[in-house]
Amino acid sequence: MGQKQKHALKSDPNDETKKKRRVGFSGIDAGVEAKDCIRIFLVSSKEEFDAPESFIINPVDLNSYFDDDGKIYGYEGLKINIWVSRISFYAYADIAFDSSADRGKGITDLKVALQAIFAETLVDNKDEFLQKYLMDKDFVSKSISTGEILKHKAFKHADSDDSNVEVVRLKAGNMATGQLYSHIIPLVLLLVDGSSPIDVTDSMWELYVVVQKKTDQQGEIQCLLLGFTAIYRFYHYPDNSRLRLGQILVLPPYQHKGYGRYLLEVLNDVAIAENVFDLTVEEPLDNFQHVRSCVDTQRLLGFEPIQHLVTKAVSLLKDGKLSKRTHSPRLTPPPSAVEDVRKHLKITKTQFLKCWEVLIYIGLNPIDKYLENFVSVISERVKYDILGKDSGTAGKQLIEVPCNVNEEMSFVMFKSGAGEDIAVQMDDNQTSQEEQLRKLVQDRVKEIQLIAEKVTSPLGSSEVAN
């Protein structure tokens, strides 16, 4: 019995090793981010569908459609290719993977996730997509048939033939407008950061669509949608309205060709012709704001009622160094000029003040001689916007002091006289704030320079006009 026990004890380590190997756990599924396995193509023909490198779009965010952490779980070697028709905006998705298994995080339902993006436009059958939805050349033309043509223009580009481009206004609250918007909203959600669908049943919404009419090889007129903007018409007391731009998108294949500027030009014409109170923009992105400022600055350069005011402001900046003065002038236009611009050009006060700085920059010729004064004025304006009217050396001083109760609430504020030298030691946080202010000023001056160069150069002026 003793020998058998020794033999059993001797064999135990090997048996335990074998048991560990048999019951060992596989690694927890780390998942894959949607942007790493999904590619989205914009295509307008079967040839483009079959091409290995069709036009690929880069969504601003795909992860938000896949669970809380934005990852896809349960697949090995996952690849998802999605084709979106530039003709009818239907979509087809091809999903391929090596294997699928629940490795601790479940298995993501890909169909549900993709339908959350593309909704009713997602087509299950590839052949149906190629034969019907990719070739539905009448979709756009039927959708805009009841719309109002506001303006048309011939565009010519180096990589394409002449084509007629029209801007058509569609009223929300009807079936045709609702169907068109439901087809293009997936691209809006994918390409415009922070976007959300509008209520197409609300008749106060209007769609302004840019469409291109071209003759195909069969001699038939093909209508392509290049871009659109959604405008909401607000009531303005007592008997007027104001327009607010809620969404704008030029599809990626047609960007940087002047269509966005053309759309803004039409909107400005509508605002003036209908004598609305003004035309505002809801949370403009940087790229759009740049184009908007170029267009509005170009318009203001030809607006005679403010020219003498611009000349006066430029003269003040040319008169000596501002660094030797106690206070730098902010050089804002008078309220009467702000009202004239709003009344005749429908430009809001905030937008006018941004363009006003560009107008002054353009007037300071040669700019190198007066750049220091100009930067000083921009610095004062930035400080004013952030800190308020008492941001200069004369006014209220906010000094942080140590406190054991609540560090975020510990400060002392006192008022100093004009020209009074305040010898106060700044802590690291205050130094950081000064650095942030300098960075904001540098960014704003650079932005002004880019707009001024584009507006004043012969090529840039032509592009803005287009």
C-alpha cells in the first residue's frame, strides 16, 4: 500500500499539469474598433463598384454606433465594405470574417448596428443594389421636381466637362422632401461632427439642394446631388423672419470646387430678396466658418456705407506704436454700421465683427510695418471676449491665493487705478492662462491672414465669387 501511495504522489505533478492545460482559459476578447474594419465607398456605376480603389469617405465617428465602448466583438479577421450610391444614396454592405465566437464580450449584431446608420437605405441583396438602386437615375430628379429653382450656373473644372448646376429650394412637410432627406442623412451623420436629423415634418424647415445636370453617354440627362443645406425659418417680432442654417454638406467627391461658396451666395441672395431680419449659422465648424468669412468679407469690401469707417480705423492703427500707449483701442465699428450691414447684407453682428478685423488687416498696407499694432488690437479684443470689459491694466484684478478649503474657489479680487503698477506674483495656473491667451491671439491673426490673402489675391477673389 505504501508503494502505491508513493507512486500516486509521484505522478500527481504531471496530472496537475495536464489538468491545467485542459482547462486553461482563452484570452478575453479585446474587440476591434469600427474604424479599423469598416470602409465606406461612394460609387456611381458598376465599374466604380468593382474598382479596387473607389472613392473612400472618412467618417468623423463610427465607434458611436457600436455599443458603449465603440468596439465590435466576437469576430476574427472582420472586414466590412459598404458602398453608397451617389445616384440614389442606397447602401449595400459586404461583411466577411474568418470566424465568430463569444469570447466573453458577446457577438456584436452587425446588421442592427449598420441599420442604425443607414436605416431603410441599407439593401440586403448585392444584385438588387447593382441593378436597381445603383442605377436609379430618376431618384434625385423626381425628388426635386416640385421644388423651386433659385439659381443656375455653368461650372467648368479641369477634370470634367461643362455642367449646369442648380440650387433648388424644397419645403419640408411633404413626402418627396422627406424621402430625399432620409436618403442623405446617413452621410450627414457620418461626415458632419455633432450632427443630428432635422424634423422633416416641420414645414419651417427648408432644404436647398445643389444639383448637377449632365448628359450621359446614352444622351439622357442625369441629375446628381452635389450637396445641400437645411435652413430653419424663425419668426422675428413683429412681422419678420430670420433664417438659421442648421446643416450644410457638400459630398466629398465635389468638395473644393466652389459649390459650397455657390450655395452660400444663393442663401445670401434669398435673405436679401425676402428681406429677412438676418441669416445666422448654428455652431459653424471651422472649415465652414472660413469659407463663410471669405464670402462675407468679399461682400463687405464692396459695401460703400462702411468704407470711411474702415479707413478711419486703419488710420488710427498707422498713427504710432500702440505699445507706448496706456490702452490699445478696440476699434470696433459703431452701432449704426452694424445695423447697416445687418439691414442690407443680412450679416449678423458677430459675423460682421469677425470680418471687420479682416477689413482692417487688408487696409494696413504694407502690413509688416503695422503688424505689431494690429496684433495688439486683436489681443485686446480676445481678452475682452474672454475676461470681459475690465481685462486691461486698469480695472479688476483676479488673483488666486492658497486655501485649504476649496482650491477652485480661492481668489481675491480688487480694483486698480489706470496706469497703476501691480506687483503680484503669478502662480503656474495664471502663467498658463497667459499662454492660452497668446495662443488664441496667434491663431486668430493667422486665420485673418489666410482670409485676407484669399480675398485679395486675383485667383482667391475669383474663387470666392464662384
